Amino acid sequence: MLQTIRDKAQGIFAWIILILIIIPFALWGIQNYFDTGKEKPIAVVGDHEFFENDLLRLYDQQFARFLEQGRSEKELKQMALDRLIDDEVLLQAAMDKNMAVSQGQVAQFIRSLPFFQTNGHFDEKKYHSLLSAQHMSSAQFVAQIQRTLLLEQLRRGITDTSFATDAEVDRYYKLLKQARKIAYFILPLNTQASQVSEDEILNYYDSHPDRFQTPEKVSVEYLKISIDQIAKTIEPSEEALRQYYQEQQQAFTTPEQRHLRHILIAVPAGASEQQKQEALEKAKEIRQKLLDGGDFAKLAKEYSEDPGSRSKGGDLGLVRRGMMEKNFEQAAFSLPKGEISEPLETPFGYHLIEVTGIQPSRVKPFDEVRGQVLEAVRRQEAENRFYQLGERLAQLAYENPQSLEPAAEALGLKIQQSGLFTRTQGKGIAANPKVRDSAFSEDVLAGNNSEPIELDDGSVVVVRVKEHQPSKLRPLKEAHEEIATLLRRQKARKQLESQATALLAELKRGRTIDDVAKEIKAKVKTMEVTRTTPELPEVVSKVFKAGRSEKGKPLNLMVALPDGNQAVVQILEVKDGDPSEMKPEEREAMKNNIARLYGLLTFKEYQAQLREKAKVKVNWPPSQ
């Protein structure tokens, strides 16, 4: 199963895995193992507690972006909380079933991820850089990977056991490839035939004032500070660079790595003492064979019960501290090269370890990393100045609420200006919804400076309104033709719908579609459509949603088209797809897809049942 994951760790699958494993502790609240504080949990699943920080972390990372789609913050936070609970319920179910992922599997999976590779090989620098960017230690990341793979194991244990029968494939193919023969004619919308009085126009104008309001607009002037801009102005001394290099030498040190291979004699969770003893004796026998000159790779392929490394002769590749189980790591990094360890007990069973190569730790020379040091020192100093300037900007903007000039003069900043924008749309700095929300706030519209606004690029701005154009009702004269056109179209649509309904009634009474169309001088067209026919998509959609007519009797329907026209349609014949036309590989692919769908539905039902039976206590939202 894990090999399948690795094989598919490309493209969109790779990004899905990245989202699952890189977001620090978003799914299971792992951070609470390190720092829970004394606050009251917002949810408890079994013995595991979730706190507000867990909810906010997941909300910010995965759900807040949907605010712009009209969903409320409360609704999205509830979705985030449900995600936390559901994933924890699944994790506990996997652990109850004694499912496990070995350290060797975790290490190999990490090394196989394309995000950590350069030219197809694991890149230690990339690994550290990405973890550092996420503020994660290696141990925390390994724990996250292990939990992710454990949940994947549980999910695939259900989805991969689903199946579809040949009869189900046949039924699906018949529907998928079904063709329907139709006859139809189009009734054109004629807006010119509809008359609209001045009283109707005036009445509509008076009844719908909101439709004829000009959008409220503002333009702003603003001050902006950013870390990147500040960093460009900093030129640290050579002494400062070398001092930083000495102080942060660990960051420029490649840690010791060891090339390991092992043989695992697995011991299942909850094993009896007799089972443990039998496993230990087996490990001792294999060790003796190795000491007697046995080939490690061959013995690993024969005896090892680690599916991740067995086929590779027990090879785990290069490993550094923090990637393996604690006892395993301690033994591996104290073992001389070429020596076989005594049987080592871990939660997975008994290991025999051999170190086949050692790459000692190495400190990169200053000249090799000078560019990195320069960038880091600039960034560090820029961040210090940024926070100082940010505090000073906030203070000056608050103390001088009617103008940005004092803050601009004191901080050496240039006052910039935006164009006019609305509450929902703007360009430049006004493209950011935080800026628009602040600009249209009551306090800023009253003429005051805004509070500092943190933007996504790490910069901070303070805005004040330069020009305000309130929303106002457009004069009737300006809206007159718009209203007349709208009302004529409404009347024409209603008249056309009545005409189509009457013609449909004629068809249902048994008249032919040709006779009905001839009376109104419409042209009948016939065509065979499938679900993928690109012409007249609204007609095709409604045709395939309609049922089957009685044998020999056409099925009649009318369809409103986007341009206002009406289509009167008869379904003359329904012809199912022929399963015998499927090629063997096509049938197999379709069977797999249907089985996969069944598996996903089964997993969803299983997840819902677990949630229903789980001991879940929710204390959110907090009482006001």
C-alpha cells in the first residue's frame, strides 16, 4: 500500500500529500502534546483534547479563504472543528485496530517525497529548509508523517476492498453511453412586440430603488512599510556577517548521517511473553547466521518483516538523528561500521542493525555560505526595524488621526494614493479585501487614519480616505431605457412561455410536432444526442433528466434557453449503450472506477458511524 502511495506521489497527488503532512499539526492537534496551557478544551474525543489554537490553526490554513465565497466565519469554523474531530476519531479507530507504520517505512516515505529531492535523490538541505519554514522539528514532522500514513492505511483498508460486479458495469455503461433521438423547434423571443407604459416604468423604478443605486466608492492615501524593502537598504559589516555565522553555525552544519540496513522480526501489538521470546530467539538465530558469514541482503529478503525495506535487502538508506524510533536511533548511532547489533527491541519487534557507511557531520565554510548569511542578517535586521517602524507608524497614525503627513515625515515614507474602488472590487492595494474593509469602516469614513493593516506579503499599511463618493439613486431619466428593456423582456418571456405551454398541450393531445410547428412557421430539427453533445446543453441536460416514454409514444417537454428563447422538444427514441462494445481494458478501468466510488462511499459511512459512536464532547462555540 505504501509503495502505491510513493508511486503516485507526483502531480496533484503530491500536492494533496503535501497539504496533509506539511501543515503543522492542523489535523490532529499534535501541538497539544507539547503545549496545552490550562485553557478549557473546545472539544474532547476520547482522551484527546482540542483547544482553540488547534481550531484557529486549521481554520486559518484551510477554511478562511472561503469567506469571500459568502460563507460565514462561524460556519467555516464549525467545518474546521468537524474536521479535527473526524480525523481524531479515525486515528483512534486505527490505533484500536492495532494498525502501525514502522519507522523504516516512515523514513523511506520521507526520502521518496519529491519535495525533498534534487535530481531524484533525497536533499538534506531541502528537507531542513522546508521544515524550518514550517517551524517544525524533525521529530514532530516524523510523528506527523506516521499519523498521516496510519490514517491512509485505515482508509485504503476500506476503499481498496470494495468491488463492482459485471452487471453493475453493464448498467452503468448503458446509462453512460445512452443516446436519445429528439425532434425540436425553437420559439424566438420577440421583445419588440411587447409594449411598456410610462406608468409601468415609473412603478418599477419606485419599487426597486436598490437596483438603481450607484456603488459607493472611495480612494485612499496610504503609508506602507515592508520587510523586503527595508532589507534592501541594509548593508551589514563583514564582522557582523562572521559573528552571525559563528552564532548560527549549527544552521550551516550538515549533521552526521549513517547508511543503515536492518532485519525486523515483527512482534504484534498485545503479543504474549511467549510470542516475544520466540521472536527474540529467531532474531538471535539470524544474527548468528550473519556472524557466520551469511549475506545480510539475502537474509533480510528471506526473514525481515518490514515490507518497506525487505525487498531492498533491509536497506534504509542514509538516516540522520530524529528520523527513527528513539531506541533504534540510539543503537544505530553508537554502532561501529560493519558490526551487527544485538537484537534490539522497539514497539515494532526485534531489529538487527548494521551500519554500512558513515557520513560525519560537516560545517560548511564561511565563504561557501556567505550569500545565505548576508540574506539572513539582512532579514534579521529588517525584521527588527520593521517591528520598530510598525509600532512607531501605529503610534503616529493614532496620535495624528486626521493626517498621514506627520508619520510620513517622521519615518521617511512616501504617501501613496489609490484610485477609486468599491466595497467589493479594487485595483492595486485595494485588491486586498482587508484594505477595502478598513477603508469602508465607520471610523475611516469619518476621516480618521486606519489601524495598521497586515497584508499577505508581510507588509503593513495605514490608510485614510482621500475621496468618498456615497451611493446614490440614479435619476429616472438615466435608468429609463434600462427599465423599459427589462420590462419588455419580462413580458416577452412570459408570453413566450404561455405560447410554449399551449403548444406542448397540443403535442400531448396527439398532434405531431411537424403539424404544430408548421402552424407557427417554425422549423423542426431532429438529432441524436448523448450526454456529451455540446450543442444546446440546456436541452441535452433536460432530455437526459426526463424519464423514458411509453413504447411508441414520444415524451414532450419545453426548455427555457439562456437567450430567452423557448425550445419545444419531443424525445422520440431512447437507445442504451451496448456493453459488448467495451474493450477488456475499458471494462476493467470502469469496474475499478465504480469500485473506487463504492469504496469512498463506504468509507464516508464508516467515518459517520465512528463519529456517532465516539465519545465526543464539544464546548464550542463558547457561550457569550
